[in-house]
Amino acid sequence: MKKTIFCGIICLLLSTTAKADNWMAQLDDATPLCQVSIPGTHDAGTGNGFTTEWAEYGKQFGQTQECSIAEQWASGIRAFDLRPAIIKRDGKNHLQIFHGVLQTKASFEETIRLLISNVTLAPSEFAVVVFRHETDGDKNNPEWAATMKAFLNSPDIKPYIVNYRPSLTVKDMRGKILVLARKHYDDTPVGGYIENWSSEEGIKDQVGATIWSTEGRGCLFVQDYYETKGRHMQTKLSCMERMILTPEVGNVLRINHASAYTQEAMLGNESFATSDGYRDNAAHTNKFASRLLRQQKSVGIIMMDYAGVNKSGGYKVRGLELTQAIIQQNFK
């Protein structure tokens, strides 16, 4: 009897892991991309840790994820916010992921290759990458654009990137990555360009972004209100709720950030967000988002902090709970 119960528990654990690894296999091919609910991570690279020079500062001021990017994928995350900047190694330019001035251990190039490997091994899956030049990390190095252009056009990368168009479906996306840049690196993008990204609270700003590529142009709704100290928390929750409950409009993608920070600390003469500030915010917004999902079917991409774990640093961040709730949203 005990052996039967034990085996049942093991089977349940294995089936849960498998479901997280390939949950997109259950999606209908004809489903428009904009109608898929996708869990995502804000500043995803911080989960890989920080380089030795920045380790202590990163732990105190820059950590927004507990899980590495590989672990985030395994938990079901399929959208990633990445912040590459230039570093010099062996006399060559490389794209490393930063959070502000804090250098993480995650390489942008290797992260993209990891995602390509994941969708190759599990061709039912796909990923969305939203990235920008983290200018604080390389003092706005003018070589960033040429380095990014060369990398995304390289023969082992470009074939796996799908170009944006408003009519993209799950079938179009399977086995591919949609790479959306918030800064231009060439006249035309590989994947797509996002323009008019907003971190404001006003609805007119949040619905004013666009995505375009050589294959089409479409609207993007973005909620990225990122400071939730004091009374601003209620503003954040209201913005999240409005974005989640916004009815589906044509082929419009939605990126709704649960991520933000509630606390700051002084470092020298400057004030910086703290890792506990991100945790404290997540304890509020991740819980709030999980509850709101019950009121709507498709919620788009939700970017969160501390994805894949429910506790971090003494805070109940509920990142695994929210990740699972967003995935299940697709199968109601």
C-alpha cells in the first residue's frame, strides 16, 4: 500500500515536470499568438547570478529572479526580458546581460542559443524575447548595434527567429523564437522592433506602442509601471487589473508587468531599488495577478519577478503559483 502511494506521488511529480517542459504542445495550432497566455520573467538574467565584481551589489540591489534562465524554462516560463550590453573578451565584443551597471553571469548569445536548443528538443514550444540595450552596463557603447546585428544575422541564429506579423499563430511560432528589440540595431529587424514602449500609468500611453518587421506592423499594449513605494502600489495594481481585464482587440499583443519595486537604499549619493524591494512587490503583485486570472480567459504575456519559486528571502513571492496559473489559463 505504502509503495503504491509512493509510486503515485512520483508519477504525479514527473507528470507535472513534463507538463511544464512542454505545456505548449496542448495548444491548438490555429490559436493566434495574441490569445496565448504566457508566463514571463523581468530581468531574467539576474537568476544566473552576478560576476564576482558585482556579486554583493547584485545580491542586495539587482536580483529579481531566484531561478536561472534554464530553470525558468523548465518551470514553464516562455517569455524573457533580457538587457544585453557590450563587454570585451579576448579582444572581441560580446553581448552580456546586465541589470543596470550590474553584470550578470548570463551571456545574451548563450541564452539565445539555449532557447534555440530548447525549442529544437521540444518543437511544440516557442519563446518570446524582449530586449533592450542596457546602456548603463557599457556606457552606451556605440558598437552595440553592429554587434547585435551581426549576432542575430548569424547563420546558426537567424533561421530560428520568426519575423513578427500581427497574424502570427501558434503553428507559426512552434520551434521558433520571436525576438523583439526595444532599440534599433539596423534598418530592419530580425524578429521585430518595439516602438513607443511606455512605463506610464495612463491608458493612452500603455496602448500606444507598436511592433513592426518587414512582414507587418501591429499594436502592442504595455503596462510597465515599475515603482510601487507607498501609495503607488495601488496604482500598480489598478494598472495590472485594467490590462488583464481589457477585452481582446484584434491581433494586439499585451505585455503586462507584475514586476516593480517597493524599496530603495542609498549607495553613495544615489538611491537604488533593492532586491528585497522586488521581493516585497512580488509578494503583492504576483498574488494579485493570480486572483485576477479567474476573471479573464486570455491575458497575454505577464512578466514577473521571482518566477518559478513561491518563497525567496523570507517573502512569499508566489512566482511558481503565478507561473502555473498563467499556463492553466490557456486550458479553461
